[in-house]
Amino acid sequence: MGRITVALIVSSWVIPISILVNSIVPEPYMDEIFHVPQVQQYCVGNFKSWDPMITTPPGLYFISLTYIASLFPGILFIQPLSNFINSCSISILRSTNGLLAVICSILVHDIIKSLNPSLDDKKATLYAVILALYPLHWFFSFLYYTDVASLTVVLAMYLMCLKKNYISSALLGAISVVIRQTNIIWMLFVACSGILNLIEAKKKHEKNLLSEPQFGHFASSSSVKVNSNLKRRRSGNAIHTSTHSIHGKSLHQSTGLFSEIWSILLAAWHLKFELFVSFSPFFALLLAFAAFVVWNGSIVLGAKEAHSVSPHFAQLFYYGLVSSCFMAPIHFTTTQVAILANSFWKNKPFSFLLCFFASIITFLSIHYFSIAHLYLLADNRHYPFYLWRKIINSHWSTRYLLIPLYLYSWTSIFTLLGKVEKKVWVLVYFLASATCLIPTPLIEFRYYTIPFFFLILHCRITNDRLWLLMGLIYTSINVFTMTMFLFRPFRWDHQHGIQRFIW
């Protein structure tokens, strides 16, 4: 029932807003001027055509062709004189992402239920609907960009992995890479998560076997004591504060990071054959992708000069702050500040040392590896243009004054994730985010969508008030952005045509 409710609610805004966008902006806009003509070439069977300015593979185009082919009999019945190329109109192409946005919300609902089996279905429905309002995801549900398709397939891949359907997960991973190359990183992240979950399941199974009475005798009093202690530990695992509620984690998560890594390596060695068989499709996909990069000479397809790989370490700090802002009711509260301050004070010598080195690393990253891309400086149609000019680059000192906020954001993220996930999982998430974002020279908030969804899904927040506050923030941002996009167009002196504000 939850899935149907989520789909109906999301459809209730996707359909009317799509109609509004198509009526006011009937022509391809921004990146659509590359994507729409390309897929229309495919619609007429010209699969050898390729625009050298397109940087991503044609996965979205094939999804659109499949979608249009399923609609074509109905369209032909309504408009007998129409043909397939007319069915590839911009409104139909944009509706591909509208449909994918609905599917994505259902996937989010199922992932929330998989990660929180005891969670009430009404809560899961509420959280899935609010995440469908996440501004970067919501806005591009009405345009023909790759972002919605990319997120949808990556989440489908992750859901299949959670269900231990590794072959389907790897196949979806292959589709996600064909939509956007950087999804190879999230495919590896999903595979690593699957390996950690499989190892943890094996450990729990072995412990259950060891705790069971043997040879028909009753368990000894010591076994009963151990089991009662385990029950008490389990019941105490749910963390509830006045600000947020987070479900508990595994019994093995009190150990240090290096102990966890060593334990996982030992377990992986003992399960090497099972892991190899289960995750060999992921390894095969990784080898195929490596072969593609060698053959292509780069991870980027077109416009390689403008999208060359660059060491943009500052991007990781931008992501941490932006993500924390989108979760402001959780991160920027007096309760969360008190939790972090108390944790810092409890480990004073180590915390001071860690903070000192983190500050130096952040300073060096901002000073030497902060890139102002040509597109960022020249294009005033995007949020990052104004954030760069008005905040980050408003004064030479401003970028350094933001360092405490960067450090606070990541500390808060690590703290929230560390309460519910193994330290190794948090490390893998951080490395995946860093690998995905650091090579990207352009500050583009769209690139933050996938890591943000993994972040908020794994924080496992169960406080409805916090979710409703985030929903209110998302809705306000969406109304403002869509209003600017549709009703506040402007013109450039040096270029013909109407310009519109966009993410």
C-alpha cells in the first residue's frame, strides 16, 4: 500500500508541473540542446550519429526509446498521421524523467523499509515523499537531463544488492554506467556494501549457532546470562534524542576502525570463494569499464577539454556543507552542537590533534586545490555562480573563514553515520564520495545528488518533525527555483534567445 501511495502523491505534482513547464518552455533549454537532438537522431534509426559535445553515454536515450516504443501504439491511435519521430517530441522525452521520478520514489520507499524493517509503513511513505522533493532531484524531473535516470538506476542497483540479488544488481550497475560514467564508483560502493552485509550476516549466523543449546540439553546458566545481556544491549541500541531518533547498529561496531578492517579482511579471506562467485559480475563490469577508459583515452566522452579530470579537493568540502544545509534541521541544532562538543571534550588530546591536522588539510585543499571553472565564472544562470561571487570569492579571506563550517559539517555527518553504521562502511562512503567529486573541476550541485541520497538514507532518522521541516525547506526552495525558471526569464546582450535561471 505504501508504494501505491508514494507513487500517487509524487504523480500528483509531476503531471501538472510537467504540463506547466512544457507550455512555458516548449523548446530545449541548456543541456537539453545537446540531449534532445541526439535522441531524436536515434528515433529515426540514425545510431551512428553522435554529438561530440555530449559528455555522457547514451543510456538515457535508450531508456527513452524503450519508453516511447511502449507508448507508440497509443500515440498512433490518437494521432494516426504521426510517426515515431513526432513521438520523440521534447514533452514526451521530458516525461521519461517524470516517470522515472515516480519509480525512484518507490525505490526510496523500499530501501527505507529494507534498512529499517521495523519502521512503520506510514513513516516510510512520508520519508520517501519528502525525499522526492529534494530540490536537485525534483527540479530535473521536469527536464531532459541524465540526473533522474542516473539516481533511479543506482538506487535500483542498491535495492537489489540489499535483497542479495547480486546478478540483477550488477546488471543495473551496468545500465547506470551507460547513463553516467561516474556511476562506476557507486557500483563499487554498492558492491563493497554488499560484501560488508554478507560478512556481517555470516557472523550473526555463526553466533546464533554458537548460542543455541546443543545435544538436547538446556542452555547453561552462563548462556542464559549472555543472551540476556545481548538482549539488553540490543534494546539499548536505539538512540533517541529530542532532535532525532536513529536505530541501533551491530554489536561489533564498538571496535576501532583498524580492528574492523582486520576482522573484515579475515572474514573475507575465509569466504573468498563465496564472495568471488557472488560478486564476480561486479568485477567483470569493473574490468570492462577499465578497458573502455583505456580505449577512449579518458573517462569523458565529449568536450574533454572543458571536463578534464582535475584535483578539485575543495569540491568535497563544498559537498559536505551543502548536504548539511539540506539536512539543516538535523545538523544545525543546539542538540547536535552539544553532542559534537561533548564528544570533542571527552577525547580532548586526540580531538585537538585531529582537529589541528584536519584544519591544515582543509586549508591546503582550499588554498591549492580550489578551482574556478570557466563555466562557473561566466554563466549567471546557476546557483553556484552567485554563491561563488557573493560568498566564497567575495573576499580573499572568505574561503578560509568557511573552513570551520566545512569541518563541522563533515564531523556532524561522520557522527550521524557512525551511530548506525560500521566504521568501515562510513570510510567506504567517504572514499566513494571523494573519488566521485574530487576529479570534477566544475562546482555543480547536481553531482551531489547520489551521495546525498546514500547519506540521508543511512542516517536512518525517524523523527517525523525533522522530516517535515526538511520537506518544508525543500518545498520552499522548489517553489522559488521553479518560479525563477518559468516566470523570470532574461536576455544576454552577447547571445540571442531567452535565458532562464536553473540549478
